[in-house]
Amino acid sequence: MTIISNKINAMKILVTGGAGYIGSHSCIELAASNHQVVILDNLCNASPFSVARAEKLAETRFRLLQVDLRDAQAVHQVFERERFDAVVHFAALKAVGESVEQPLDYFDNNVGGSIHLLQAMRAHGCKRLVFSSSATVYGNPDSVPVNEDAPLRVTNPYGRTKLMMEDMIRDTCAADPEFSAILLRYFNPVGAHPSGEIGEDPRGIPNNLMPYICQVAVGRRECLSVFGGDWPTVDGTGVRDYIHVVDLARAHAHAINTLEHAHHAATTLNLGTGQGVSVLQLVRAFEQASGRKVPYEIVARRAGDVAEVYADPQRARDVIGWQATRGVDAMCADAWRWQSQNPDGYISA
Ligand code: NAD
Ligand code: UDP
């Protein structure tokens, strides 16, 4: 498979959603690979403080263009004004429950926004793309670990938008042999930059496990509800493949550097550690890392949940020369540093 050359030329990269959780960490890693980063974000789920702090950590400037991908003309103008060598496309709405209640908003924002982006890229000859997809496209897999050839069966509107965006990119690559794309399917991103300066800052009640644990530990919420204690897993609680956000961010730099030297007609890669961790194992690791108690109670299973999902990450190793290096202890220690230094998120910045 692809061998990455050691020589990496600086590229100018447009990072959509670069002010968000994974995007802000990835901008730092792209800058560390010597690339020039321009962020496009409408700040619908992000704070400009994340960009300012990421700039400080990277010791460079990331220009922030406050543009909405739903505005086709504005997106077109971005590409008219300057030339980009590649795009990393994070911008999307991502809350599963909200997508069930407001499906059209999700199709409009995620699918509609991606159409405008791909149209502008094609019109202006920008032919390299790294795309944020999700393990949610596997739904309830037949077996674990899950590899990229597993059947795709989405179970909610958010997942459907991800699969539609993947399909649009595959079709764009098929129509234009010069268009080159890597589609990254993230498992469960958690943790924060080790400085504690940037991290995940969900609005309202967190949907995901790690931010909920963090808010209980810091005293913003009383008790964690563990969704189900009777799953067919190691201790009866759900098992996932948690991946440190800095490892995930590094994968984007690897993918971009790979696209510089090799053509990829929509290659999909799993990004995970390959290790399954249960809810209670994560709670215990967090208590250890933070020195705080995380009170929990076992409640009914959450609708639509699955017992056990973890990745086979071998293809990412082969294609982009990447593998996760940080374990659960580092994920918890870094998540706690971010949460304890910023108990109310970026609001206190
Ligand atoms: P996030 O909400 O922190 O970041 C997304 C960013 O996109 C935000 O800054 C938001 O303001 C911006 N955005 C949304 N719609 C936009 C629009 N129309 N125009 C311009 N900007 C817009 O989310 P994240 O966790 O960093 O996720 C990044 C990507 O990774 C998303 O595509 C998400 O679906 C995908 N993903 C995330 C997870 C996860 O657990 N965090 C898992 C799998 C996949
Ligand atoms: N979970 C939980 N309580 C919460 C949030 C999540 O017990 O408040 C469990 C959930 O049932 C699953 C695991 O934690 O087994 C990871 O859930 P998350 O929503 O973070 O990721 P996903 O299920 O989307 O992979």
C-alpha cells in the first residue's frame, strides 16, 4: 500500500469546522507538519476562544473565516479569493438525538453544506479532501473488531447524513479521476490537549459519556446514569473504542501528508485504538486520573444503543502510517486537566 515520503511540502489548507473540538486540535497538528491553516466556521457550536488558544499552542496564526457552509455564494467566494491545496472537512452538526427531532436541519447543514463545499472545490480546482466520518455508519456490527468492509447500516438521521456525504465524495472521485480523498471513520474521540487549554465544550447536557463524567467530577452534575448493566460484555456495561483527540488530530496530518504524494479515490480508514473499554472501566480510570469520585447509577438501556463496538485500525497503519499511541489513562488525565482548568468551558476564557 501507500508509503509516505519523508519530504512534506507546506500546503495551504482550508479546515471547515476548525474552531470545534476535533478541528481545533487538528489545526495544531497540521501546523506542526508545517502547513498553513485557514479555518472556515460559522461558530454555531464553537467559541472563537478555541481558535485563539489553538493559535497560541501552535505558535502561529490561523485565520478564521466566519462563513456558513449553507451559504453557497459565500463558500464560492472563499475559494475565489484564495487558492487552497487541500480541505479538511469537519463542519457538521453531530447530535444524534437532535437529528431525530430535526432531521431536515441535519440534511440541510451536513449534506447541503458539503454539496456547496464540493462544488466550490471542483470549480476552483482544489482536488484533495480529508473528511470526518464516523463509526456510526456501521450501526450495530455483526462482529468486532470492525473493519472498513463491514456492512454499512445507519440507524438515525445524523448517521444517514454521514453516509450520504461519504457517498457524495465517492461519486465525486469516480467522476473526476484527479479528485483525491481520504474518509476517516472516527470511533469515540475523548480527552483534550495535554496543556488543558483546549478541549470538548458541549452546550447543554452532554450526550456522550466522557464529557458527562467530567461534569460530574467537577460538580456540575450530580450523578452519571449508566445506560444498561445487562449488556453481553465484560461487566454488563457498553463497550466502545475511545481514542485520544490528539491521536485523532495527528491522523489528519498523516492523511493530508499522504494525499500530497499519493492519489486516493475515496479511501476509507477507521480511526480507533482497537481496544474495547466498558463504561465502568472508563469511570474507574477517570477516578484514578482525577482523584475524584464519580457517583453513578445503573439505569435502563438507551434506545438505539449497541453492546460493543471497537475498531480494526490496521488499514490506517498501512495507508497513512498512523496508529494511536495514547491509552485510557492519558485520555482521562487530559480530559480532567481541561475540565478542572475550565469548569464552565470556554465561557470562563
Ligand atoms: P464540533 O461541533 O465541536 O465541531 C464542528 C464545527 O463545525 C463547529 O465548530 C461548528 O461551529 C462548525 N459547523 C457546523 N455547521 C457548520 C456550517 N454549516 N458552516 C460552518 N461551520 C459549521 O464537533 P466535533 O466533535 O469536533 O466533530 C467534528 C466532526 O467529526 C463532525 O463532522 C462530526 O460529525 C465528526 N465526528 C465527531 C465525533 C465525536 O464524537 N466528536 C465522532 C465521529 C465523527
Ligand atoms: N453512556 C452512559 N451514560 C451516559 C452516556 C453514555 O452509560 O450518560 C454509555 C453508552 O450507553 C455507551 C457508552 O457510554 O455504552 C458510550 O456512549 P457515547 O454516547 O459516548 O458514544 P456512542 O454510544 O455514540 O458510541
